[in-house]
Amino acid sequence: MTDNRWRCHDDVLANVDPDGVITKDCYVKSRGEIRCATCGFTPVAEASGALDLIPGSLRAGWKLFLKG
């Protein structure tokens, strides 16, 4: 993730703003210029990595959801 070479799966994202507006896909889509190469938005990177079965991303998810 630190070298930012992960494939973004923004199609599985949904963002809810404090005013209740729901945005699908990329978080930046309605906020500014989309520059995937410099994104590094950690939750998206980890979720995308898990979808691509990257071991480190899967391990991070397991630690988060399967404590104990």
C-alpha cells in the first residue's frame, strides 16, 4: 500500500456525508480532481487489496473483524 500500486475497486464504495448525501464510487468524485496515483485513502486501499486477495490486506481485515 505504501508504494501506491494497488488497483482501486471504487465501484464497491458508498460514502455518506454529514448532510445525508450519498455518493457512490470514488470518494473524491464529487469533491475535486481524481488522481488515483496519489490517493492512498487507506480504507479503500485495504478493501481493494482484500478484493484482490492480497495477503497483507486480508490479514488486516482478519485482525479488525476476528479479534480474539
